[in-house]
Amino acid sequence: MEYEPYPPPWSFTYDNVNHVLVVLTCIVWFDDCMENEGVVFQSGDARFSVGTDGSIYTQREVAGLSGPVQFTVTASGPHTHVWETTVKLALMGQPTPSPPGNQVRISFCSYTHLHFQAPPTVIMFPRQREMSSKVLRRQKRDWVIPPINVPENSRGPFPQMLVSIRSDQDRNISIRYSITGVGADQPPNEVFSIDPVAGKMFVTKPLDRERRSSYHLRAHAVNMNGERVESPIDLYIYVIDMNDNRPEFKNQVYNGSVDEGSKPGTFVMHLAAFDNDDNTTANGMVRYRILSQTPHSPIPNMFTINSETGDIVTVAAGLDREKVSQYSIIVQATDMEGNLNFGLSNTATAIISVTDINDNPPELTSRTFSGEVPENRVNVVVANLTVIDRDQPHSPNWNAVYRIISGDPIGHFTIITDQHTNDGMVTVVKPVDFEQNRAFMLTVVVNNQAPLASGIQSSLQSTSGVTISVVDINEPPYFPTNPKSIRFEEGVPAGTSLTTFSASDPDRFMQQSIRYSKLADPADWLSINNTNGQIITTATLDRESIYVKNNIYEATFLAVDNGSPMASGTGTLQIYLIDVNDNAPSLLPRESQICERINRNAGINITAADTDTDPNVGPFVFELPTFPASIRRNWTVSRLNGDYARLSLRTQYLEPGVYEVPVIVTDSGNPPLSNRSIIKVKVCPCDENGDCTLVGAVAAAGLGTGAIIAILICIIILLSMVLVFVLWMKRREKERQTKQLLIDPEDDVRDNILKYDEEGGGEEDQDYDLSQLQQPDSLEHIISKPPGVRRVDERPIIPESQYPIRPVVPHPGDIGDFINEGLRAADNDPTAPPYDSLLVFDYEGSGSTVGSVSSLNSSSTGDQDYDYLNDWGPRFKKLADMYGGGDDE
């Protein structure tokens, strides 16, 4: 069935005699799909009648109405059952009990037996007022036109009339009607039009509710002068929605996910389709359903969709990612509330990924694994554990974590997981010893990074045993005490046995012998017995040797077994040397100076150096020898403390010079050792501060007055020569700066060589001898060359001309003269290029088609004066002699 409001034209008439308003109130449209043949309409109220076309008229005066009128209209015919609708009429000025409607159109086919209650049609009547004279008079009123409903996408024909508007003044005056508003005189223009004379309003084209759902127009009535005769009336036009739009999904493919093992009713994802039709009607009410599911495992209907909201949920248990990891579901959206006969549909695809949970514990592929490891090796893989896990690869549910739960209390091993294969690599992190453990029995358990899902128990195959055998290898001998320290006094003679430095072989189950050798002996003081390791001295041990550091001498020895392959170990022997008093002290300093006259504070502080250590060093005893007697006569030694003494003059004055003073120094060793040392003392004149003067120091060094004067003269001469050289260099630089160049050095191209690219000839140009064009490096071959024709441009062997010398400081007025003189000299210089020599070119062969140039004769119509050639310089002298006015010989 179809409900389609369609407004009829309205007609208002007024009976002036009876004061009764006769109104064509509305039209009831009815369609039985058989062209309404034999359909009869009946009104339930005698005051109103219904015509054969469905028009409702007033039968008598309705002035006495005090409220809205409601009655039923029935339609019956040979092809239909009885249909009825309710019509409500209200007086103008009273509130409408329901939204105003003006027409009802009902389409119904005879073979359908349904009862339809049409919405009430409401129209506004003009209210009448009783006057005091009890004469009914028409009250001034506004136009009231019910809303006009127009279906979208009408096929026409156009223009299609919507409503007829008339004023009750059109009987007396000519009235022109017009409409304004959106759709009339505002964009979109000319959707609606009106007959200005008849007042009929038309729609000119199909309407689209999705573009515009309503229009608000205003109707105007004016006389021929353009004066308004009625107030404008508002016209509301509503576009009735038709089901002309399919539901549209935003995406063609939607992606969702759900955990495997989810319970029925678990939300998966949401799909939504949008219908541009009116969602308050069935045209825009979308319903969803699932068309298909791929694959059909474990059942074809694992999911369902809420028909109104589009939410997809699970309806059955059994989601297992390890069996089906992804489902493809085609969802259909249908409008008309899902009516497949009348609704429009569209489809989209929902891709549902089954996400992994840790519902499969890892299982080792074997109950036992085995491997072997060489002893004393670390960071080596000794066994590879393989595991099977059906969860999502490279996820926390799949990644394996291995643990050693027994068999390795010290922690020799660890298990590293291979990130690509998930295997467990048993790796040695601490060296193992065959002599202590020949094998290890490990118990290994494997788990995942993520905990198992609720209700999932660990598998018995998650635990396995690993047997690791230790391989015995030839281990190097080792010294039990390394380094080994011993103490001896220095001065131990050669051949003394110090100790036995022996090594042990860790391979207890191998019968092997050890041999010893010396690896490092810086002073070459020791030797070792190659079988038992006895250390014997080969030289005297000296604590004061440069090879002894902090009284300790170190030597390194090597122990080698006879295994296969042989292995060796090293050991260090540290000998602590105890000091003995075997070094006498020496005097310090060896040189000094003192004033020639005795002074209370004058003197030389002396001390001693001893390479021994306590108690074989200070305090020292300083004394002067008794011979020669002049030593004690001129010098004296006084003790300052245990390590220092003062050497000073005994006489009031001592001749300046250098004196060698012997001093005897004795240490405190047992027995004590003494040493006679010489100190060179320079005695010199001193100034008032007690410091030696320069002259005195030189005199004290043994130079006479004449030698000193000679040295000073040499110094003065050397300084004078340096000063003269500096002055000469400055003067030369000044002269160089005062010289003016005739041209800018940047513009001077005389010394520049410009080399351009050489564009060689063709193939015929490759046989030329270009050496003939080169300037010879020397003139020997020219001098020795016999007279005749020269093939190259050669410089004549004659003395060169003399060019004018440029003054050192030229005057600007002399520059022109200098240039002219140089030009004249160059013109008269036969040695300047280009040289006047004959050049012979290659012979081009015979058979030329042209004649010889020798046949050409020069002719002249008259005598010509060539004397001016003599003014052109020596280069044109030959030509002047040939053509000039010289005398013929």
C-alpha cells in the first residue's frame, strides 16, 4: 500500500445572502489499483458530502460550530473491501488538534486485504463573529494554507499543479498573484511557479529530498497598480521521501578481531551503513544480516549480527586460531526495515582475525638430549634443544624460555633461546674440569614468555633431560704458587741454589712428564734444572742493579708437558734482595764556587749519595785528608747534621782560581765504607751581596786580562757587522719600492706562456715533421751548418745590440723618451725576432692545373717613388734597395 499526500486546489466562496461560507475543504484521494472503477465515497457527517472524485464539501451552514469537527470517510467498490479514513476540520483561529494535513491519497490493490487508518486531514475555516445587529458580516482574516506535501522524484508531467490560490476580492478587481522565497526567486530559482492570473502554483521539475527537504514560500496578491490587496501568506512545501537511496557502508572491507576460545556472545566488531533517505521512515531504517561466512569451520554460523545496531558477536564456541586464523563475513544492509521485497540493499565484507592466546604449552621434541663439551672451554654451544609450539610464531605466546632446574648447582651452563627458531642452545658459561666432573645430567623445563591461558595445563613434554659429557684435553702444567717469593742477601755468589720452582700437571689420569726452561731473566743471573725445576745462580746478585725494582728481582720460567698436543704454563719467581754495605758514599756536589775572602756566612754545603739502603747509609762523616798539608791550611769542614756538612775557607784571603779539594766521606754501615771524593771550587771576587762578579768569574776560570779584552773586541765587531747588514737590507728594500713599473704587473704578458688546444689536421696531416718548426736549444748545429738555405727561423750569429738603460728613479717626463729609444733600438736590432731568414716549405708535387706564378709580370703605367721605404727601418732595407732610387751597379 502507499500513502502519498497530494494537495488539491483550494476554493473559497461566500454567500452574501445567507452569510454562509461554502468551502471546498479537501480532497480524499483513493486508488484501488483498478482506476477506482465503481468506488463509492460516503461521509459520516451529514453536514459534509464527498464527491465521486473524493472532494469534501459543506452541505449547510457551519456557523454554529463551536469546535473541531471529526468524521469518517469510507470508500467501497467491487474490487476492494471497505476502507475508511478520519477527517478533522477546525475553525479558523482555533488550535489544530493535530499537525495540519490537507489531502490523503490511498493506493490499494483489490487482492490485498488490509485495514489502513489514514492520518487525519486538517483544514482551517474562517471564524465568523456575530455582530450586535445580529447581521452576519465577514471578518477580516489572513490566508491560511495547510502545508503542501510533494513526493520527490516525481515523473511529471511538468509543470505539475500543487495548489490554487484565490482572493475573495478577485470578483471586483483584477488581481495578480506571485510567490517569493527559496525555489521561486531565490536559488534554486524557478523550482516553483505561479499563474499570476489564475493563482495556480506549479512545481516545474522533480524534487530531491536529500538535497532539500522543505521550501518556505510567500504568496502575494496585488492589483494592477501593484498595490497589495491581501497580506502575504506563508506556503510550506514538504518534500516527501521516497526510497531512492541504497544504504552505503563507509568502507567495503572492515577488520576486526576476536580471541580464540571466546565464549558465545563475545563482541567482535561494529559495522554501520548510512542511508540518505529519511531515517524517520522505513525508507531510511537499515537492518543488517550476515549472508555468508568463510570458512564454515567449525560450523557455518560462528557469528551473528544485531540487525539494528550492526554489532557482530560470537554465537558458538570453538574458535581456534591454530585451525582457522581468519574469517571472511559478507554483511548485507537493507533499508525499508530489512524488507527484502521493497528495500534496497548493499553489502560489505568483515574480516575477522582470530587472535592468539597461549592455549598451547611448548613441548620439547625429545625426552632426552645429549651433548659434549671440552674442558676449560667457555661460550660454546654443547647441545641444541628443539621445541614445538602451535601458538602464533614470534609472539610472547610462542617464544620459549628455558630453565635448568637441576644438575648444575654451580652454574656452569645456561640456555639461550634462538629468536628465529625458538630452539634452546645449551651454552657453557663457566669452564668445566674433566678431573672433577666427567658428565652432567641436567633437567630442563621450557615455558613461554606469556603465562598459559586460564584452564590450560602444562604438558609433560615441557620437561626433558640433557646429558652433557666432558671431554678430557691436555691441560697445561701450572705452578701451585705463582708468583713465588724468596729472600736472599745481595752478593750471593754464582752457583748458589736458591729454590726449587716446580709445576704440577692437572691431568691426573695421564702419565706425563714436565720439563722446565727459562723464559725471562733480565740480568741473566739464574738457571733452572730442566727436570726438577731447581733454581741456581749464574752470577752475583746485586740489589743496586737496574733490573731490580723495589729490592725485587723477577724471572719467568716455562713448564712444558709431553702430552699431545704439548701444553705449557708459566711461573714467576720473585727474589727479594736484602741490602749489604757494598757501596761507598760519593760526595755531592762535584763543583761549586766561593768568595776569595773569608765571610761568616760564606761556605759550600756538601752531602753524600749512597746506593745502599738503611742502615748502610747516613749519618755520614766528612773530613779533609792530612795530605797535602795545604788542604787543611786553606779549607775547613764543619758538620751541620748527619747528612750535611759545610766546606769553607780557613784563610782570610785566597787567590782567585779553580781548586780541587779532596773530601773523605764515610757511611754508617757495618763495616763502614769510605770514599775520597774531589770537589772543584771556583774562588772568585764577590760584590757587596757576596755573589761572584762576571770579571771575577772569568778570572777564576783561568783567563787573563788580554784574553778578556780580545773576547770583548770580537763581540763588538760581530755586532757591528750585523748592524751594517741590516742597514744594507733596508736600503735595498727602499730602492725596490721607489722603482716605478712602466706597466701594471698584472697586464704584463711578456713572461706568460699561453698554450691553446692544438687542433690537428686530418689523416693526411699526420706525416709532417713538426720538429722543423721548433726553436733549437743551442746554436752549435747552426754554426756548423754549411751555407745555404735554412729551413727554420734561426737567430743570426752576430753581436746583440745595446738597449738604453732605464734610470733607477725615472722621471715621469722621461718615460716617453725611454720608450722611443727602446723602440728604435729594437727596430735596428737584427738579432730580435722575427729573424730575416729564408723559409722553405714542402713541395706539393707536379701536375698542377694552374700556371706558374713566375709567369706573372708586374707592370706600371708610370714611375713610382719608393724612397719612403728607407724610412721604415732596417727591416725594409732590402726592399728599399730593390725598389728605391739607389744607383744601379
